[in-house]
Amino acid sequence: MCIWKQWKKPGTKFRNLVKMGISEKYAFMAANSRKTYWRTSNTTTVKRTMKKERLINSGFYDLTPAYQSLHVNC
């Protein structure tokens, strides 16, 4: 959701989705959606492109191992 919100304009959203491999038809529909950021980030188009592995390879930090190292079940 935070990445989707950073891409403020529909043109930026469209360009980035097409770069990630989504067809122009679905990228246009997602980029011009009037849904809230949370609802749009939960659509299949966005979930298909922004996978966890792709975000980690792009330089985003995975919070799961950090959280698990701090909260060990005793």
C-alpha cells in the first residue's frame, strides 16, 4: 500500500505496472481506479506484480525476520 501511495499520479502507476509485466489493459484499470489505497493494493493486478521477492530484490527491507528475531516464543 505504501508503494502504491508513493506513485501519486495515475500515469506513474500505469508506467510502473507495465514495467513490472502487467498488460496495458489491466495496468490502466488499476492505475485509474477510484478505490482507496488499501483496496487497490489488495486487487489481483497489484498483488500479481508486487510480490515479496520482487520487492526484496528492489531493495525494500523484509520485516518478517526482524520481527521474528525480536519476538521469540519462550
